[in-house]
Amino acid sequence: MKPEQKDRMVKCPVCYQEKKWQGNAYRPFCSERCSLIDLGKWAEGEYKMSENLSEENSETVDDY
Ligand SMILES: [Zn+2]
């Protein structure tokens, strides 16, 4: 028996609750809800970035 192989706990970056790492399908989040919250943040940032890109693209097309 290895004392190191205890249940590993992971802190959810969204709600800061500690949950077991093993058997957690949504790690590093504690639940599906928190993973969706985090994904939503990323999606928002990506959306803004792609909006800027498409603006640049249309400008280039006009120039051409
Ligand atoms: Zn959480």
C-alpha cells in the first residue's frame, strides 16, 4: 500500500470546492455546471477574437 495514492483532491477553478479527482468526469471542475461556466468564458473570448478577424478579412476583400 502506498500512502501517496490516497484520493487526490482537486480544487474547482470556478467555485473553489474541493472534489475527488478520480472518477470525476468534469475535472478539473467539480461538476458539469462549472465546466460549462468556464467553457462559456473561453467561448466569449474566442467569439470576440474571431469577430475582429472577420472585420480585418472583409477590409482586405474590399481593398482587393
Ligand atoms: Zn465547481
